[in-house]
Amino acid sequence: MALAMSLLIISCKKSEKEVEAPPTQLKFTPERTEVEVGKTATVTIVGTWNKTDKVQIANKEIITQQGEVTDNKINLLAKKVGTTKVNVLTADGRNRGNFEVTVTPTSELHFTPKKPEVEIGKATTVTIVGTWNTTDKVQIADKEIVTQQGEVTDNKINLLAKKVGTTKVSVLTADGRNRGSFEITVTPIAELHFTPERPEIEEGKTAEITIVGTWNTSDKVKVENTEIVEQQGEVTNNKITLLAKKVGDTKVEIFTANGHKRGSFQVIVTPKLLLSFSPESVSIEEGKTTIVTITGVWNTTDRVQITDGEVAALQGEVTDNKITLLAKKVGATKVEVFTKEGQSRGSFEVTVTPKLLLTFNPVKAVVKKEETTTVTIIGVWNTTDRIQIANNEIVELKGGVTNNKITLLAKKVGNTKVEIFTADNRSRGSFEVSVYTLANTLKLAYKADIPHYKTGITDKEEYKRLIEETLEAYEKLKLELEGLEKYPLDKYHYNMQDKTWHEGIRISRSATKHYKETKDTASLTDLKKTYEDLHLFGIDFAEVEIMARIAEQYRKKYPNNTEIEKLIKENFNGEYTNLDGPHLTNYLNNNIVTAFNKIIDIVNSLQ
């Protein structure tokens, strides 16, 4: 019995010793685990894992277990940067082993912007998204394209663009592991543009050229030829101020601080805008032309403007810096030169004076002894003018000149000259007076002046009446022409006269057709134009054509008379198409009709 108790006690003590024995210790691979925050790591248990064992994590804010232990593997999720201990315990809490886990910052970095672009010569900053370690380093694939400027500070990489192209920039750990990379593209210099694109500056003046684009304070302006233009002051508010020094053209360029060209433009320095004129004040006799010389540079884009085109008219284009003007009507007007943009380049005054030379109707007065005759002065009679009779025994002046009419009394048979002189004794013209005792019934009649068209009409029906009368008169003139032999086109200037006559026919036909088609609906303005066109280009041109044909018949009758031939050559040449309105009728009366009447005088004297 005692022996049995002893054995029982010994057996119980032995069991107690077995229970208190430490559990089998486990090992782990890896022994010290590092895992990047946000990622998972697997630790392998080396030894026998019991289903009753459990994993204990000291700081679950740093890592947490993911699922159960399977195949001796513990899966851990890294949540926060730091280090914590992981224990494996038996079911009754005894430790079977442990290991440390260190959670490191995210290894892969990101960048903003993802694909930076930078203009050559400029710097740019790329921001690192993630944790930058002081042991990390920046690696640039092609340092000819970009270079790093300074150290990485506040997660920012500063890069300088050196050459156009694309290269990779990587961030590596101390042991050479790639934490991320980005591509950077270096673009050409941002090209600048300019307004105006091709500035023109008058010599001696300044102009502002506006830069379209971003001006950098480190940029600089370079003028190719500073004798032509010169920069004034600094660039302010994107404006370059240039002084035009000399006529010519040169290039102005913009460069970056390191010599890269950003753009250029041409500058043209033009001659001074204001012109001067010689003579400064122009006086022209009515009906004559004069030339005014421009002192300065005339541009082909300039234009001449005459304030009152009824007083003077431009004749042709400006050639060799000369303006040719025709005096049309007594008066004064301004002639001004403008640029194509409408800037005045200067002006001068033109005064049209009355014609110095007067004409007379008739050009040869034939009067019976002891009777009077009246000669009409065609032109402006000045009160200071005087009349001089070559032989006062043949005729004498009766009274003064009134309404441009000279009255003469025939005293003795014979011929004498009557001449008009200015106050300073310049001759203004003369005419012949022939005194006879028996009337000469064979004298040819003079051609009366061509009447002007009527003006001041305000009623459409009145215009229609005038148009109908004009058309009827025109038809009668054309019938008269049918009975007159045509002059030879190859003689004198008859060819030009013929062309002018046919141009009148064309215009008259067009005006007639338009009138007939629009008679009932035509406006007052339309009717006015139709009436005036028919009168000028129908009646006036037909009258000249009749005189030309009659004059040719007299020339043929008296082929040896050089005076008739000369009058035809000088007057029946069709050179009146550049005139219009009353000026045309005045010209025809003062020149063509007067010349025709001179031919009548010659024929009368020959008969």
C-alpha cells in the first residue's frame, strides 16, 4: 500500500514537470521583414505550426494580419511606417517565437506634371509625389538635354532645359533601385510675334512695336543696323520703342539671355512724311496746265486730292515727282497729297486766273461804213484792260465795254486791227475789222455757240420733256451728218476725232435704251444723268463732227491755204473726252467753235 502511494506521488510530479516544459520554438524567414507601406509581406514559419497557435501583433496600426496562417505562412499588410513585433503564441499564451517587421515608406514615386515640357533655356520644377529619402538620388539619361539645378528640396526637382529633345529622369535608392521616372521634353524657344509685323517709320520719328508673346526681363533686343534705327529705352509693357535715323531697312531680333533667337522683324525707315512743293503757291490761267514739283520722296501708293475738282483737275499720274494740273474754272482750291492710310503729306493752294488771251465773236467784223458793229469778248474782261485801235480813221470805239461787248463805229473803208491790252501792256488778243460801202451778200454765216444743258430741274416730267426734245434734236443732227462727206481717217488727227464721235454714239445709244426701259420708274437722279449724257455725248459730239466734216470740205476747196489746214490739225483731234459737264461745252465753244469760225472768216475772205 505504501509502495503504491509512493509510485502515484512520483507519477504525479513527473506529469507536472512535463506540462511546465517550454513549447517548441519557431523560427521565421525572413528573420527581419521590411515591407513598403500599403503592400503585403509573407513570413514563413520554420517549424510546426499548431492549429491552436495564434499570431500576436504588438502594434496593429503598423501592420495587420491578412487571413489565417496557411502552409506555415503569415500574410501581413503594411499600414503605417514604423516597426513592430510579431509573436506566435500557444493556445495557453506561451511564446513560441517572434520577429520584427519594419514598414518603410512607399518605394514608387510619382511626379507632377507627369510629362513636363519646358522651353529651351528655361528652368522648370517637377514635384515628387511620395516620400523622398535623403539617400535617394536623381539620375538624368541625357544631361545635354536637361541638368539638375541644386538639391531636391521640399520634394521638388529643379531642372534646366539646355537642348531641344526628350530624356528620362529617374529617382534611385541608395542601392540603385528605381523608385520612379518621368520623361521631360525640351521645346524650342517660344517664338515671339510683332505688331505691326513690318513696321514703317518716317525718318526722324519714333514708333512702338508691340511684342505678342511673353517678354522675359533677361531677353535682349538686337538691331542689325543702328545707323538706320536705334532702340529707345528698355522694353516696357511688351513694347519696343525705335527711333528712325536714316532711310533704309534693317532687322530687329530678340534673343534669350543665352543667345537663343526668339523672333525678328524688318523695320523700314521711310522718307519724311511732309512734302514741300515748288512753286508753293500756284497760279494758272484758265484752260492751261502747269507742273508742280514735289520736294521729297513720292510713294507710288500716295494719292493727290483736289478739294474742288471744278477749279482744277489732275492730268495723268505723278511722274518724276511732278504733278500736272489743268485749270478748269476761275477760282481757288487746295491740292493735298495723302498716304494710302489717309495721312496728309502736305498741300498747296492753286489759283485759277482768267484766261489772258481773249477770243472774239466774230473773229473778223465786217461792217458797212457809217454803221456800228458789236464784237463779243469771250473770256474775262478786266476793268483795267484797255482797247487799242490800230487805225482810228477806219473805226472808233463807241462807249466802254459792257457785258463783254465792244461797239465800234465804221468811219472809213478799209481794214484795221483792234487789240486788247492789260494794265501792264500785255496783249490779250486782237481781231480784224473790215469796213465796206456795199453789203456783201455772199458771206458765210458764223457757227453759234453750242448751248449748255439746263440745270436746276426738280421735276421728273420736265426732265422727260427735255430728254424727248434732246433725242429729236440729236436725230436731226445725225440726218444732217448723213448728207456730209466723211473726212479721210488717215489724214491729220481725223482718226482720233472719228473714235471720239463713235464713243459718243455708243454712250448716247446706251442712255437712250436705258431711258426707254426705265422711263416710268426712273428716279430724278437717273433722268438727270440720261438728259445730261444725251446732251453732252449726243448733241455736243454731233455738233463737233458736223464742223469737222464741213471744215474738211473747205480745206479741199482751198488746198493751198495753210491757215485752214493748221486750224484743222490743232482742233479737230478728238482730244476732249477727259472733260465732262459744262466744262466740256465751254471747251468746245472756246476752241472748236472758235476755230471753225476762223475757217469761215478765211473762206469769206477768199470768196
